[in-house]
Amino acid sequence: MMFGQLSYVLRFNHALAMLGVNPQHINETIRQSAQISGKEFGATPQEMALVLASQLPLEYTIQLDPRTAMKWIRKRKINPRNPNVKNALFALNWAKLVDY
């Protein structure tokens, strides 16, 4: 694995953890698919972690911390106007917290 790819994987897993999801609880194939897609499409690890987290079962999503996503928006780690991010924010019922 090249350094850039390893760095993306580590930052993605860290982003999941920051949201409140233990990366080890997510199927490895699903995690890897999100990481590869994110890198290919130029999405930040935080954007892909948010998108993946928004698709998890309710038992996970109710534990997610919206403050993390709002901090990422302020730090420009995620773009709330990105359609995938926007859909994730709506799916999590966090869109009302965002000032578009």
C-alpha cells in the first residue's frame, strides 16, 4: 500500500471514530470500498466517513455526534454543498444545523 493510500485509510478510520463509529465494527469490504471510492472521487476522508456513517443502521446513527460534522464544516474538511455530503446530512437529520 502506498503512503498516500495508507494515509487516506488512517484518516478515514480516524474520521469514523471521531463521529462515534468504531471502524472495526464496519465490514472491512464496505470500509475499503468507501475508502477507494473517496480517493478516486477526490472526497476527503471526513466526507466519505460521514457518507458511510449516514448509511449505517439506526443503532449506530443515534450514537453519532453532529458536533464533529459541524466542526469539519468550519474547518473545511467537508463541503456541505457537495451532493453526497448534503444527502448524508439530511439522512442524519443534521441538515438543519448547517448554514448553507
